[in-house]
Amino acid sequence: MSDLYFALLQAAATPADQEAMQTASMGSFIVTLIMFFVIFYFFAIREPKKREKEQKALQDALQVGDEVVTIGGIIGFVVSKKDDTVILETGGNKSKIILKISAISKNLTQHDEQEEISKK
């Protein structure tokens, strides 16, 4: 019904009115396109950068003695830390594994700074 009404309005409209309708239609298209790019920025660009920043902070705060979980699910204690590698001690038989720091996904050890922040 609304399509028929719109078609009748368009047929009865003068050329100036039709031009105004096209301009309004183009304006709404541009607004929709801008909104799409804003939403795309927040979901596709900003969120991954935020996660990368948090992961980098986790890796920089890593200390010897911390209990960590790797991206593969291995749980262990940090025995040694170098520029881009860590040595983890896992299991009851004290097995040692050399890993890249980027393979650490979670730090299970609470540090004093983190506890103070969580209290606030």
C-alpha cells in the first residue's frame, strides 16, 4: 500500500519535487553509510587493538614465580624470563618448557598492584 502511495506521489510531483526527493534519499544513504563505518570501526578495529594492548601489558608484567596459562592450556610457573621467551615449570615431575612470551594467555597470580586496583 505504501509503495502505491509513494508511486502516486512521485507521478504527481513536479521535477523540482522529484529532485528534492532524490537529494533527501541521497542524504539518508550517506548518513547510513557513515553510521556503518562508525560501527565497523568499533567492532573490527578498536576491539582487537584493545585486546592486543591488554595482552602486551600482561606479558610485560610477567614475573618469575607467576602461575600462568598458555594459549594451549598448559598451566605452569615461570622459572625464567628473557626478552621474548619464558621457561615454565609444569607438573609434579618439574618438567620445564621453553615458550614464547606471546604464548602466555593468562596470569593466575595476583600481584599487589592488581589487588590495590581491584579494591578501589
